[in-house]
Amino acid sequence: MRRLLPTLRAATAACLLLSATVALADAAPADEGALASLQSAYGSAVTPGEQADLYRELFATVLQRVQRSYATEVDLDTLAAAARKAIGELAAGSADPREVFGKAMNAALRGLDPYSRYLDQRAFGNEREAWRGSFGGVGLEVAPGEDAVRIVASMPGTPAARAGLQSGDLIVRIDDQPLRGVPLADAIEKMRGAPGTQVAITVRRSGMPEEFTLSLTRDTIRRQAVRWSMEGDVLVLQLTTFSGAVSAAMRQAIAEASAEHAPRAVLLDLRGNPGGLLREAVLTADTFLSTGEIVTIRGRTPGAQRTWQADASELLAGLPMAVLIDRRSASASELVAAALQDNGRAIVLGQRSFGKGTVQTTFPLGAEQNGALKLTSSYYHRPAGPTVQKTGVLPDIELVGAAVDERGRGEAAAPPQARVETARCAAVYKAADLALACAVAYLQAGNVEGFVARLAR
């Protein structure tokens, strides 16, 4: 690999820590008027003291960093106005300096995009743990819901699974704090914490007349990032995240599987994968490529403009390959799918992916207790040129189940080579997972025309 730069998340999630200093001597000074008005509003709202003075000065650092490193030009007057509005809702002179700083900065950063945010000391520590592939929490995969957090799945063997939390449950309160208006990232931070500590989760479940509250004891959650199985002669590699050493685990899985049974085709299952580290996504795509561009990132600064090319080594070279995606495949998952699709290495099946084509960089704000600033620093572009931001990755073969994703259909959307009802695939390849059955049936057929013809018969 020629050059490896960190970060891309999600979501949810996972970014890379880049070293940064509080001093930004080479950055253009933040607008003095915007800064002065913000600092004045802050000083009027918080309890005076050494901590208030510290965070008051951090506003200058944050505005300079946004001005210098955000992916596009930022109007600092608008940013500061959003922060002042959040401060103005507080009683004068009585608020905690640290809490006010965090509330003001996140109110301002939410106006930029859904992924930029201020991380306090606790959130910053939790995120660093997540980058390593483990963290303290209850073991839930979640998504936004209306005035709530919707549970996507409980990870097996975790406190959430043992408590019986189910897909579709809605979390309406955490530690008796309502989630109305709370960003998803903040709700996730409330559920994370040191193993052995407790968190109360209030749940609304379909079919039950009343909400109920569960007290869960947090545990160390270790994601099994890579799982492999054989479907006949097809090696299925399921990647659930790109946090941690995912590419190395995937290469190990390929070695183990190949030692037991030489595969004749390979399926990369990225369904539900929310993303992770840019470096791991690049290495994963490069595993299956021997030439061609993998990805380009483009931002405002020279350091946010880079391109990665595949190196000559390739695993499973020559084997037919498919990638399986769905509406929850995001960020790093989309990077990998797009790289393999644009280079002609794999055909993509499933639904249009989530559409997150932004790269987040995390900048520490000096001492650990100051936390860090997580900013969208660039957009990544697929080898064919466009970014997947908002558009997602379009499958070559669209798989249609009970729920059809209509996003982006119309004149602007390139039609798929084929559109298949997943239920029809069960007659060709027996599997409880119908989307998986379709992908295996395609690989057995060898091409789109043969696959469609088999389904028609």
C-alpha cells in the first residue's frame, strides 16, 4: 500500500485519532467579532472560576480549527450564533462551565453536518476504545427513531441480549432522561461507560401497552468484526465493522477457509456494516485488487487531498466475486463496495447503500480533560469519480424484499442490470437468508444473464 491515512466513520462511528495541538499558529485567526460575542455570552452564563476561563479560551481554538480544517468554507458568524443561542437558554451565572461548553459547541457543529461534534473527556475515551474494537457498553446496534432510539439488534452474549432487548424496540429514556431531541451519537454515549457500572434503559415495545425499564450492567463489548463460512464452494466473508484490525482478521479468515476447502468464488457481506477506519477500508479493498485506484479524498486543505492505488498483491485472484450491501451499509463499507465495483472486480447485490461519503478527523484539544473536536475534513470519491455522499452505492443487481427502497429512483439514478425478488432465489439455492441465497445463486450462475435465466426457470 502506497499511503495509508486514517479515518472514516461513521456513524457511528469510528474515526481515527490524528495528533493535533492546541496552538494553531499557522491557522488564520477566527473572526474576532464572532469569537468575542460568543465568549461574552459564555462568561455571563457560567459559574466564574478557573474552569470557566479555560473553556472560554477553548472557543478560540475550536473556531480556528473549524476555519482551518472543515471540508468546506464555514461562516463563523453563523456558527457562533448557533452556540450563543444554546447558551442563551441557560440561567445566567449558574451553569457548569464544562457542560455549557459542550452544549454550545455541539449545537453549533450540528449545523455543519450530522457527523461533526465535540467529544468531552468521557466520549473521547469511549471513541478511542471503539477504534480498538472493544468498548464498555450494553451491546446494542441502534438507529435513529422518532423521539427515541430504535434497536436494530442485540449483540449475542451481551447485557442487552441477556435482558431480552429485541429488534424494533424503542429506547425512549436513558437513566430517566428523555431522548426527545437528543442526537443519536449522544444517546450512544449515554449507554456506554465503564464495565461494571449500571445504566437504566426505558423501552417501548410494539404490542405492549406500557413502557418498561431495565437496569443493565455494562460489560466489555468485543465486536467479532469478521466471520467466515462456506456456502457450497462459495467463501462468505461477513464484515460487521471496519474498526480495529479488520483487514488482518479477514486475511486470516481467508487462510483458514482456504486450508479447509479451496473456494471457487467469494462473497463479501457488508450488510449492516456502519463503517470505521479509512485505513482498514483501503486495505480491505486492496486485498482483492492488484491494480487500479481505490479511493480519493478531497477537502479544502492540501493534507485532505489524497489518492490510494492498489498494490500488485491480491488474494483469491481470478475467483468470481460479489459484494452484498443494504441500506445500513455506510461509509467505509461504501468505499469498499465502490472500489470493487468500479474496478470491475466484483458485482454488487442488494439495496442502495446509506450514502455517507465524508471523512471525519478527530483533533484533541490539548489536555485530555479538554476532550476533542471531531470534524468532517474531506469527502471521499470512488474510482469512477463521484462521491457517494447522499447518493450511496447503487447495486448492479437490486434485491427487493418486503420493503423496497425508493430513494433516488428516477431519471437521475442509473438503473440496475437486474431487479430480483429475493423470495425467488430460494428455489435456486436453499438458505434461510434470502439475500445470501441470491448472491450465492448469482456466483454459481457466473453472470447476470445466467442468474436471471435460472430464476426464470
